[in-house]
Amino acid sequence: MNELILAINELGKEKGIDPDILFQAVEDALVAAYKKNSNSNQNVTVNMNKETGEIHVYAYHTVVEGEAQNDDEISLADAREINPNYQVGDSVSVEVTPKNFGRIAAQNAKQVVVQRIREAERGQVYERFQSRNQDIVTGIIQRMENKNVYIDLGKVEAVLTPNEQIPGEVYQYHDRMKTFIVEVKRSTKGPQIMVSRTHPGLLKRLFELEVPEIHDGVVEIKSVAREPGMRSKISVYTADENVDPVGACVGHKGMRVQTIVNELRGEKIDIVKYSEDPAQYVANALSPAKVVSTCVNEDEKICRVVVPDYQLSLAIGKEGQNARLAAKLTGWKIDIKSESQAKAEDAE
């Protein structure tokens, strides 16, 4: 049994698992093995010496007045033969270790230790990824099945389901790719990591990784609006007058934002300056369109915007995308009119 003790201690160190957890698992398994082999359901415990591997099985009996009715009871007379001080209701432990129990123990212990190590490793992986929920992970595409993309993250696979995939994005075997963890679930086969390429959090975390001013808290991301694979808008703010929040995110010659655009396979990104003034914020959000004037209706949370005639289609965007994203970013309904339309309405 010394070999078993050495194996438990070595495996514990190697896998980063407290050996006491493994010893406890072995003892629990030996209780089950004893009950199975003796065809008994009595209350027993197994003690295993952590240095020598010596095993002792103890059965516990409750002292009763008359004759014992089952394996869990012992008569007062029999109990007092063991120790004359026993009283009715006391618990008496009696060693019941079978002669061949060492061999049974060895067979059971190996199986249980392997199983418990597997469980502990799954638990560690779950905890590690649970602590990284709502964060970015980098993995390698392993396989595609039923439109799901399976990504190798090291000790576990992440699942990118069709509704979390960027429309039109092509996934190739062995491609390295960043994804955003949206959920970590426990399952019988180990932790299930659900990831996304469409979540606004992916864009936010990419900026946090790429822009030191955001990482350090000098520049703050106020809001993100995404139409994955097409276009995104992000609003940024800083209390430091010496820092240009938009310039920090764009980077020298556009390098920082271009890195993120490349990671998102060409998704266009508008970076706009946040403002406490709703009219200014909406005007900024409609970038790259230029705004002539804005009129805010606080009660209905609608902002009426006037743009030059030649900028109307740019302000609205293809299929209304620019206006839609600006509304999503700011939380305001936006009514866009050209200067000609506005003048005509005013004339009426």
C-alpha cells in the first residue's frame, strides 16, 4: 500500500490537488467497497494511515437495552463486555477489517483516484474560466459541426454557436481567433464555455487591450453599439483635458483602431466623443456626417437633427445603419432632416 500513498502524494502535487482530497475520496470508496463485499449496509468508516497505507475499517453500533435488532445496534450486555462504562444510546466502534481488504482497497483506490483527479481538474478549469467570464480568450479553431465552431482554449473547448458568429465570417481550421466568453456552464463532461464574436463586449475588451489609456482608466468607454461584421460605434470620454480620447483610440496613423478592425475582419468602427449634452452627443454619434443643428425634446427623448442636403444619405447611412447605430449608442430617438426639408417644414 506504500505505492498507493506515494502515487496519491505525487499525483496531488503534479495536478495541484490537495492530497487530503484524494485520501478522503479513497476512504469513501473503500466504505462503499466494504458494504458491497460484506453485503451489509451498516454504518462504517475507513481510516487510512497517510504514511504507511495501513487500512482499518470500523463499524459503529448504537447501544440498546434489549437484543440488537439490526447491524447498527449492539445490546448493552455485549457493549459492556468491550467497556463496562457504556450506557444505552452510546455509540460503540468495533474494528471489522476483513483479512483480504488490502487487495480490495488497491483495486478500488486506483479507479477512484483517477476519477477524483478528473473531477478536480474539471473543477479547476471551471473556476479559471468562470473568473474570466465576460472577458476575451484566444484559441485555435479545432472543428466545425452542425454550424457550431469548436475552439481549443488549452484544457477545454469553447463553442461558438451560429447566432454568436459574425454574418459572412469564414472560419478555417487551425486559425487563431479571439472570442468573448458569454457563459461558463458546468456539465457532466466538464465545463462548457460559450463564446461570441458578435457581443458588444468583444469590441470593448479589444479596445481595453489595445489602448493603454483605456486600460489605465484615463479614457473611459461610455457606450458601444454594434452591427457585427458591418459597422460599430463606440463613445469615449476623459476627464483629463490634456488627453484626446478619440485620438488615443485611433492611435498613430490609425494603427490602434486598425488592429481591432483587422481582428474583426474588416468591421468598420466609428469612434465618437461622449458629451453630457445630449444634443452634442447625438451630433457626435452621427459621425462621419456633419450636423448643422440639433433640437432636443427631453420628455420624449427625441433629438431632431438637421444636416446639409448633400450629407443626408451619409447621416442616415446605408439602409439606415448610421442613424440606427447612433440611436443605439446614445439611447435617443433621432429624427434626421436635410436643410431643405427643415426649411420647407418651417415655412409651413
